[in-house]
Amino acid sequence: MVRLLTVGAQTSTASSRSSATFEDNNCGQICSVEFSSKLAGRYYPLLRKNVNCRAIMRRMAHPPDVVLKPPPRVPPLNTFSNFTQNGQCPVKALWYMDQSGSNSTRSNRPLYFSASKFRQLMESDNKGQIISHYGDPYRLLKPTLAPYRRYIQNAHVAVVGTAMPWAEAMLINQGARRITTLEYRALVIEDERVVTITPSRFAINFLEAMNNGTTVRCMLLLYTTLNL
């Protein structure tokens, strides 16, 4: 068994080691039903949580030594059950995409968005055009963000994953001061307000900040669609 929960500052006293181990195992609010504050919404409440789970960040910072290639065509049963809420959301079709090969030019080629292309996305969004990579046929995304605009304005916002920086453009139009985009592929977005970083590097920086006692404040935007 590999112990990943002993990383961090250690002292010579047994009591201090015990306390440090407990803190490392304590996932905090992100892995529980606890929250710091709750704001009612039309469909779902806005919950504020402290993202302070060292275990999650360590798994991001240190990928597994063995990676299964090619990826399985069918998700493992335990993860499949969790993803579908114990089967309550029926899955009608599976979409398989393998970008793990060394000759996969799409996965190895850096994504590049010039300043003019990014500015065009912002202008299109300001004109009311749909710029979401996933589409928004019922035009629900921006009205959904509207009640939370005061949390976005002048804030540092994280965007998880991008194939086209439509979310970054929309958030800057909403008043975000800075955007940090997490993406596995090499990514360049020519705008001084947008910083790109890999998930592993982000996790390393996060752990270093926690070890130094630095508070990391960042609003997270995670937008996803389920084709069921």
C-alpha cells in the first residue's frame, strides 16, 4: 500500500505527527455535505465551500505511474454508477474518443488563440450571440450567471477545461479581473487577463500555498453537458 498522506512538514514529536496526519486526512468541506454559506437560487442553491482537500490535490499533482492505454471503451462499473447517480440517469449511447497515442496530432498540438480571435469572441458575446462550444439553444447560460455577477466582478475565476475560450470571454465580459484556465494540453490565449496552467501544476502550486499558510481565493466555473 502506498502512503500519500505523509507529505508535508513533520516534527520530532509523536503528537505533532499525529496532528499533521489527521489534518492531511481531513478532506474538509469539499468532500462532505458541509458548506460555509448558502444562497437560494431558482433551481439550485449557491454553496460556498472551502477547497482544502490535500488528497485530491496530491492526486492531481502526481499522476499515476501506470496509465491504461488505450482507454477502456466502457467506463468501469463503479465510476459508471456514480456518474449516473446509481443508474437514475439512463445512458442511451457512449461516445468514445482516444487521444492517448503518441501519434495523436490533435492531442499533442498546442491550442492557440490570438488576441484578435479572443476579442472577436468577446464582441460576439456582447452582441448576444451564442459563443458556447456546447451550444445554448434555450439561452439559459447567461441568465443563470446573472444572479452571481457580483461574485464574478473583479474576481479571480478558474475555468476547468477548454477547447475554445468562450467561457473566458464571457466571464471577462461579466467583469472578472483574472481568469486561470486549467487544461491538460499546451494552451496559449493571447490576453493578459487569462493565464493557462496544467492541472498538475495548479495542484502543486495549491499545495505549496497551503503548506505556506497562504489562503487561495478563486471562484470556479465548471460547465458540462450530459448527452443521455
